[in-house]
Amino acid sequence: MELAHVAICVSDLDRALEFYGELGFEESHRFSLNGVENVYVGREGDGDLQLRYDPDRTTPIAPSRADTDHIAFTVDDVEATFETALEAGGSAVLEPTEIEPADAYAAFVEDPEGYTLEFYREL
């Protein structure tokens, strides 16, 4: 079994596409259903992120780490990916550091919508 995609709601589809594009994600396909635009972005060999944009949404998008802590991505260069994410409009949550119990070197960034992303490599 493989994870196919993770769907996240976004308030600004263009901003989300730009942010994830800066991290090397490319659009694989899109469709509209019941007025909601669904755009899939991914990187070669990975599952996709499904960006869901509903122009009629009346409630704010408020990701909560109490409900969804983070979305993790393996990367070759944690520092470079961390810096790229910051330059693309992300906010630092945790700078690159060793997390010994997880046997990982990782950094955490909040994307423009407030979702926390982890970029890591195994030690």
C-alpha cells in the first residue's frame, strides 16, 4: 500500500502553487467539483498534495497542530530546503537540528496557510 495524496485546504491557490513550486512540486492534474478547485502537486516518486480551493468558503482556514501536527518530506539537503521554504514565504518553526530519538536531521517550516512541514533525512 502506498500513500496516494494528502488533501489540504488553501485560501489562496496561486500563493500555494507558488510556494510549493519553489520547493520543486509540479502540478500533475486538476479538476473542479461542486465549485471547489482541486490541484494535485508532487515531486517525482512521491505521493501528491491535493490543494483544495473553495472560493465560497466562509470559515477561515486555521490549521491546528493539535489536530494535524505536520506533513513530513524526505529531502537530500535539509538546510537548503529549509532556506528555500523561508525564501518562498514560509516561517521557521524549528531550524535544522538532529533529532536523535527519531534518528533524523530535520527542520520544520510553516507554509503560508499555517500547515507545518517537516523536511528531514535519516542520520
